[in-house]
Amino acid sequence: MTNEPRERSAGPRKRRAVTARLKGRSSGTAALVLLAALCGTAAADKGASPAQLRRHIDAQVGGIQKLMVPARDEDLPQPRLANGSPDPFFQTTETKRYLGKQLFHDPIRTARILPNFGGVLATRQTASCGSCHLGESASKSGTLLNFAVGGEGRHYTDAAGNFIPRRRPRTDNLPRLRNAALFPGDALVDELPTLTDIYEFAVGSPARGRKLPDPGRLLRTGRLDALDSVARNAPGVIGAAFNNRLLLGGFAGEPDASPGGLNPFGHPAQESVALLLLDAHRMLEFLSAELQQIAVYRKLFRDAFPEEAALAPNCTPLTPPAPGSCDALINDITVLRATATFLRATVTRNTPWDRFLAGSNDALTEGQRRGARLFFTAADKGGAGCYTCHSGPMLNKQVNDPDVAGVGRFVEENFYNLGLGDHPLQALNRVARNDPNFRDDGRREITGRDSDAFKFRVVTLRQLKDARFFFHSGAFSSVKEVVRYFNAGVPQDAQAAAAGTLTSRFTFPRGPGTPRGLGLSDQQIDDLADFIENGLYDSAFVHFDPKSSTQMFQLSERDVTYSKYRPDLAALGAVDGRPASGRPQDNDDALSRRDMGLEFLDVTAQAQASPVNAEDRGTRREVVYRISNNGTSVIDTHLLLIARGLPRDIRLENGSGVTSSGDPYRRVFLRDGVLLPGQSIVERLVFKRSSAGKPVNYNLVLLSGQGNP
């Protein structure tokens, strides 16, 4: 026997279903016509009028209405019966969407921690789908390395109020594992990427990527080791309803009969991805028992699944469940169905672009209109030709894709080799396989076809202003970098370029015999990036706006202020501001709780504060402190300098707020969100007193955390 590593996306072995089977020209004078003809080129350069641009786009896509987002969630693409009505099993309802959103952001679900595969019990129920899919990061992780279970932290803000996502391997003295060279420091380290399994195969077993009738004993798996991380850039969720394949290689929605397929229930992409990710991210077969114990969830499942509720009459919100009494209602299948409904309903509707399509002439700036013109003009006609791959309401479909209930029929046409290298975490696969030449070959892993090597799925361009990292490799960190890459048309990676699958849409988009790339000027690159970044951006996706038809991706005020909006859930114990389980949203580790302002860490003993200067200027007293991190671990997030016990008639003039106990404090924004061991900062406190010479007495206390203590 030999041990042959095999990478395939996460998923359970085939099993039978546990329930039932889990869409004018206005007239003008001859002079005006002549003038338009003479000035056509100038108009294209300066930006066509809104009406002209709409007519141009309409002609390119075969009807501008094809780009408009349905106003109601129930009108978004969903599986339908032969008569055109929604299939009840998959139908989008508000009760399912709301439940799915709660589940997506609730860390109680990550209960599948198995020490025999390297799992660390201290990380149980600390992460969620929302760990790597943040509303503030375009429903992506916003970091190059994305960690769920085994990670810590969520984000910090700088002095300018910028949101900076931050999640890293846990550092709170947990056991250190293998591959410490990749993750230095006193932290959990990863053994295998989440989507990698290593089985015990017989000699002569089929090549990687082929399905085996009996793959043998599972030896090691990234699905159950200490650190949950995927060796690809976390894909966004926006527009999931409009694709018939999800995940960057198209694994979700792929038929089970495909060499790399794993779709035992024959589900569409949305339910398929929800099932696969239950297994990938420490949830499958373990989460139901946790959810069944929570009265709020029992109520939400009964609301969302009335047919299943009828099969579980004794599973009620007011009665603690007897063993097995909730199994027909709260199980992996109903969980994935609710989650899939939330994914289908994740769209943006109120970008400047959407308002422009609806007829608002001022919605896009002149530069953004020039960018839109480039976007919707073929490359061989002087444009960028983006629309040929990025069409449809979510700009993630081929422009000529025959429409089927909004989803489109094309599959393979949505995957392209753009000459990109690997994500950094693929280094773990090379180590595990003892193969320095191992590569992530994208779509080929799923289909087994050499003609699909290094092809990855076309994704939406909405909300990319917040995405921070782009492509499956995360190789680019701004929209403008991506535009410049397409403009040059030069592949980044030699092996991907030599695979025979590199698309001419990237290398020679203007046609055979033309120079490489798009040939855009710097101004055109700026205009195109401006349109993509700002014209396709919807602030309501990030910040709750009760007047917007775009729903905030994170749990919003309306979602979790139960005392006001859902008193029925409040009566069952729902805690305002938190998911249905009562845990923090997304992550429940100590650093994340500090990032979210839910708790604070006293670092007074670690961060020695020494006064280096003090001056009295009449009624003002200024004290300058040198604050040094004398410990062996970093001090995270914000540092709060609290003047505890300060007399009430003395004011901290440069204070940032007052604690719940009435003590004033000054907030210090740490560079890069940390004060490293051995580092020092200098900070000044300015006090205002009623009379000169009056003593200013207080105890200086230092806390780490965001929000108000």
C-alpha cells in the first residue's frame, strides 16, 4: 500500500437523502445628424450622453433590461417546475432567507472538531461562514489568507475610520502543529488546506481528479485539522443566484457523475455549495444537535419549513426537545436549503449603475460613463470588451448566454485561463504531496479534462471597491491593477500560459495579428477602474439603510433588534445585536470579541506607561507618556488610555469618550492594528482643571479593544 495525496473539494461521501429531494431614436434635422457623425469620436472620448450610452449598451447586450436586477427577492433566479412556477423545495421565501442569514453568521454551527484528525477542541464554535465572507469586504475575506476555525480576529479601524479586515491563526498558547515555517510565531499552524484529503490508496490507483469506487482509509484531511483555511482567495457571495456553477472551479452544481463531482442529491449550485461547505468548514452532521437546543432556532425552522414542521409536531419553541423529536425539521438538509436561499437573495440593487439603468442621468459621473462605454464596447472596436464575460444583472454571465429563468445555460463558457499563478497556501499541498511541481489547475480538477487546465470561473464585478484581493490566487490588490493586467495581456505564470488553454480574450482581445492586450490609455484605465469600483458600489450592502432595497450583508439592526422588530423571538430569549444562538456575529474568539467591542483586555501590566514629561500651563496640565510593550505577545486593535478615578471637576480635554463607569479615556489607533513586543509609542494626555495648580490625580489603566468600554 502507498499513501497518495488527493485534492478534491470538500464534501461528504455519497449518502441517501435524509428527507425529500433536497427560475426613439428621436427624429432630428439633417444638420444634427451630420453634427453627430462628425463629433462621434469626440463624444466617445469625452463620454457619451446618458441617453446615447443607454442606447449603445442596449445594442451590445440585446436589451438593457437584461442588466436590471429584479426588484423582489422572489423574482431572483430559482429552480422552477415545468409549468414555470417555483419548485417548492427550493423556493425563495422571506422566512427561509432570514433563517439562512442567521445561520450564515452564527458561529454555533462549527461544532465538528475531531482531535483524531488534528482538531483543537478550544476552537469549537468559534467561526462561521461569515468568518471569510464579510459585508465590509464585498462578501469576501478581504485578506490574502482566509481563516475560519482556528483563526482569530475580524478587523480593526484606523484613525481615518477605514475598515481593515484582519484574521490570523490563533495565538493564545494553543498547541503548535506542523509547517510552522509557513506560520511563524506562537500560533496554530495549518497542516493541509481545507479542501485537501489524503487517502490510503492501492498501488496503481487512478490519477488525481478521478472518482474512485473505494478511495480507502482517510489518513489526513484539511477539513478537520487545526486550522480551517482554503488555498484560494475566498469567492464573493454576491450574485450567486445567477450562476449554475459556484466555487472557483465550478465544483458546486457539477453533476455527481463528473470525475471530480460530488453532488449526491443532484442539487442546483446554491444548495450544492451549501452542502459542500457544511462538510468543508466543520459543520456537517454536528450542527443540527446544537441548533435543536435553541428555542429561537426551533421557532425559525418551523416558520421556514412548515411541511417539515408537520413531521415534527413535538419540536416546538416552548418545549425542550426530546431526543429525535426535531430531526425531521432541523437537519443538514433544511440547514443547507435555508443557507442557499440566503445566497440566492444576496444582490445589490442601488449602485449608481442600477440607478443609471433605471433612467437617472446623474447617477454616474462623466468619467464613470466613459468607463461604462469602454466596458460595453468590444475590444476590436476600441473598448475593453468586459461585457462579453461580465453581463447579466450581476455582471457574471456571458453576454450571449441563453437565459433560463435568469440563470443561463452556459457552463464551460464561464471558465477561463488568464495565465495566473497559485495562491500562497498551495505551498501546503506541495509539502503534503512531496511534489514541488504541484499546481492548482482549476476546472480540470472537477472535469478531469486537460482542456480545462488552469481555468477558473468568471465572477461578479459588483462591490469590488471593498474586495482587496482578486482572482483565485489573490495576486492583485486593487481594481486598477486588474485592469492594467488585462490591458497588458501578458500572462503572469509561465506554466499556466503554456497549458494550451490560455484564452485569447486575455492575450489578443483585439483579434489575431493585433498587439497584445487592450491598448487602453492611462486615462481610459482610470475611467474603467472608476466605473467598476465606484459605479458598481452599493453602500447599503455594508451599512444598514432602511430606505434601500439592498439588504445589508451582515446581520442588520432590523435583523437582530428583536425587542423592536421580532418580539416573538425576544420572548424566546433572543439577545439584541446577536445571532439566534446568542453568540457574537461571525466569530467567537477573544480577539474577534475585542475587535467587535464586546469585551476588552486589560494590558496595564504588559504595556508599561512611563511619564516622560509633564507641563502645567495655567488651568491645563499635559502629561506625555512613553508606552512600551514589555510582554512577549502583541497588543491588538485599539489601545485605550483610561484616567480612572479622575476628579469630576477635571476634564480630559483630548479624550475620546467616557467608560460605562464614568472614567474618561483616550483612544490610540495602533499602527497596523498592533503594538509588537519591544515597540513603544508616545502619547499625550491633556487635562483641563478649574484652577491652576490643582492636583490632577488618577490611575492610568490601559485596555485593548474597539468600541466603548
